[in-house]
Amino acid sequence: MNSQAGVAIHSSAFQRFVLPGLAFKAVVIGGGYATGREIAEFFLPAGPWGGIAAMGVATLIWCVVCAVTFVFARRLRERDYRSFFRALLARAVNADWLLLLTDVDGFYVPNGKTPRLLRTVRKLTPAMESLCNGTGKLGTGGMRSKLRAAKVASEAGVHVAIVNGRHERAIVGAVERKIGTYFPPARTKS
């Protein structure tokens, strides 16, 4: 392996894991550091070298948090934070149900001239995902992100429903499986 290849690998790892954490840290807490007050208050009481070490540790922690979040998001194939955190939260809190409220009645599939509401999805297939374009009226992600979040949560043993949040009995109707699209748990929770 030549030295150029080694530099490219090192540069790539830096760009993929460290740089996003640095940028994230700068955006999230950088504004407060601009005044200098927080640096003096939190890092300098340990002395100049202790302050520099503490800033390095804080940077390292944010780099790890950001890299782990990116790895999870990539594994879940999520590109919008709402669906990613819905799926992650449903797993973390050991939820029984995940209701994805939207502005449509559920997941529709082509059926001639009039699309048909799919009432139950036992297994999400790539063909079903391909029916979605990944965008919505109000943002990015659209139904595709909701389907992926539903897949992750149902694989974790969670009941999932995609339901119109404007329906007056959205929550009750979804849990009773009378409205929306229902995703049964793929396995029982242990």
C-alpha cells in the first residue's frame, strides 16, 4: 500500500466520523462558546491544560454520538430525523404501539384508476417501498420513511399503525384497527 492510499483512507475516516461530530458540536453548542463565557465557566476552572483536555473530551463525545447516530440512520435507511427517531424511540422505550400520524388515511397501493388503502401489511417488501417517491407535501421522507419506521418497529415486536391524524378518533380507531394501515409485530417481545 502506498502512502497516498493510506492518506486517502485516513482522510476518509476523518471526513466520515470526526468532521460531522465537529460540525455538529459547533452548531449545537458553538453559539454559546462564541461569547467565551461558557469556556471560562466550564473548562478553565481545571486550569489551562485541564480546560483544553476537557474541550477535547467534549469534542470526542460529540464525534462519537454523531457517528453512532449516522451509522444507525444509515442502517435503518432513514434520511429524515423524524422517522429515524420514531423508530429508535419505539425500540428504546419498549413500546407496545407506534402510531405514525399523517395527513392521509394510510398506505395506498395502485388499483386501476382509484388507489386502494392497504389495511394490513404483514411484510414490507421493496416493491411496496418503490411505490413511494420519498417526498411529501409538507417535507421530505413522505410515506417511504413511515413504511421504513413501521418495518423497524414491527420487527422489534411493536404494533404499528399509519393513520390520518386529522381523524377525530385517530388513536382509538388505529388501536382497534378500524382505520389506517396496520403492521402487526413480526415477533413477540422477549
